[in-house]
Amino acid sequence: MEHNNKRLIYVMAGLTFILFVIAAVYTIVQKYNEMEQIIEKTKTVSPIIVERHLWSETSLGIFGENTEDIQENSRKDNEEKESKGNNKDGNVGNRAENNIEDSVFTYLQGPKSWSERRDWSGAWGSEFYDGNSFGAFGCGLCCLANVYSTISSFQCTPDDMYRFAKKNTGYGGGGAIAWEYMDSILMGLGLESRLRRKPNSYSDFKRQISEASCSIMLVSSDASKCYWTNTPGHYVTIFLYNKEDDTVFLADSGDPEHNRHWVELRKIYKSLKDASDWQYLCVGNYNKENDTWKHKTLNGEWIKPDYIP
């Protein structure tokens, strides 16, 4: 009799434990579903104010030196190889621009470009914003200005975008802008935006890029030195994927010699910065009704190319 009572106690204890585990799992599932619903609401209700990712701008590893100086060293490192004609991108980059390319905005960020009064350079390159040189951190803001001015029916400069980002997100200014703010800014400007991680398959990456209107990339020479060197982290924009030769039209604000050149997409893929929560952002269609800014003027002192109306 005593033995049966012990068995009954053990069985009851086991059942109680199982019920406790079931209740805990049910609570976790409920909380997860609630969070999913909140995230969905933030995407549609207030994309420009509510941030969906919480990592610091400094964690991106965007370099704090002047990008043009770094890229100048990169070009010197590759000078011999390029002179022998081993750089396919150099040949691709020299192809004549057509009307489609002329419509793509490709701002430059640094002081050297501005001192030489190159097309797409601006006074912002030699100015300090909230204590730091725009030439050292402005690549992401140039990318955002490129995307908005090219894809939407409106236009802005990197200076305009800097002020918009500070006013409408938690971006504090004076440093590299994080993926979280870039994502919510684009959605608030009426552009479909999707952050992505580097897929294991190049074919998957190529398909995503081909389906996008354009994309913002975070590249690093730590991942590959096939195109960039001495570059721990740098945002660039790519447009106009060409399936015939698997190339993209590159907007590189940190290097005038890279800017507005056609580059093999596979080199972009190899150069994606692995040490980041996200590696790139695909931009989809533009919806004017969802654009909270509708910015029309190109403010600031800058060198506007003749082919831009």
C-alpha cells in the first residue's frame, strides 16, 4: 500500500511538472505573437518615428578617417595591377553613359572632391556637423540622398538628408548613420525598404538585387580586397543591375575614381561587411502618397552636373 502511494505521488509530481512546462511555453508563444503584432503596426502606422532595430551607430565600424584619403591609398596599392589591364571593372567603368545612367544621383562626401570642384561634390565635404567632419562619416547620408533623388519624384542633397534624419529619427548626428535609421527614413519617404543579411548563395543575392530598384551596401576590405582596400566599413549605393554582364552602376561617395563606374556584382558580394547585423538594404517601389517629406529643392553649395535637369 505504501509503495502504491509513493508511485501515485511521483506520477502527480510528474504531471504537475509537465503542466508547468506547457503553461510556460504557451506564455512565451503568446508574448512572441504580441511582439509580432506590434512590429507589424509600427511598419504601417509610424514608420518614420518608431525604430525596429536597436544597435548603436558606432557598432557598425564605419571608419572615422577621411574616406578620400583612404581610397587614395587604395588606388596606389592597386595601381600596378590596373596598369596591366587586370582590373575588369576599370574597363567596364569607362563605357559611355546613357540616358538611364544620367538620371542616377551619385553624391561625393569628402573635402578633396570639393576642393577640386568635382561634379557631385558639395560644401558639406569640408564642413563639420555636430563636431565631426562630414567627409569622415557622411557615406550613409549620401546613399540615402542618392536613393531618394533617383527613385522618387523629388530631390535632396546629403545636407538636406542630414537635417531630415536628425529631425525625424533618433539619429544624433556627427557620426555614421545606423541601419535602423536608414531603414525607417526610407519607409517614411514612401520607399519600400528591406534590410538583409548576406546569403550563402550568390545566386540568391543576385536575384534580390535584380528585383530591387536599387540597394545600399555596407562593404569592407576586411571581407575582401577585390575592389576596396584599407576600408573597414563604408556605405555605397548600387543601381541598374545589368544581367547581360552581371554588373551594377556604383555610387561611391568616398572615392571619385569608383563613383559612377560599372562594377561586377560578385565583387560587391565578396566585399560585404560580415561583422555587422545587416549587410545591405534593398529598396523597392516608391509611393508618393506615403512620402512624408516631398522635398523639392537641392539646398547647399554643390557642383551640379550638366546632365541633371
